[in-house]
Amino acid sequence: MPTGKFAISGLRVFGNGNGKKPGAVEAFIVLRTEKDKRSAYIKWKPVDNAFAYNIYYGTAADKLYSCIMVHDLNEYWFKAMDKDKPYYFSIEAVNENGVSERTTVIKSE
């Protein structure tokens, strides 16, 4: 720096905290719309110590390669499906201490 002073902005440190990981997500449902099969309403019961959720999805139960992170909500309007294919979903809760176990995979046709 020309002035001899140095500053850092927006520094993030990654790692796990010293607390407990969040519990597993319960009551995970995927409701695919009948009129437009490209959309689905996804909802779950909030986990007390979670600040975000990772929703995994794909076109095969063992290939959930795509992920959406949802902050501060317990629902998501998903609008990215092919209308003729079944999709599979799973979710996990996230906090500063790690991630929960994923739910069992749900098939949505």
C-alpha cells in the first residue's frame, strides 16, 4: 500500500466450531405441481440450531449431484425440473459446527 497501512476486508475463516452439529431434518416433503410438472414446493420442519439447509436433487436416487442452499427458511419453491422426468431429493441441516445426516431420498414424479 502506498500509505504503508494494510487492511483486510471480508475475511472468512472456515472450520468447525466447538458445539454440536445440527439434528437431522424431519418432515421433509416435496409436492410437485400437477399443472406444471417443472415446479415443486419443498417444505420441512425447522431444526433449532441450523442456520441453513442443503437440498440435494438429481434425476437418479444415487446421483444427487445438484445442491441448493437455503438460509433462514424452511421452504423452497423449486422451478428447474424437466416435466417428463422423475426427480429425487434429500436435505441436510447446516450450522457452524457441521452438517446433519441427510434424509432418506424422496422420489417426485
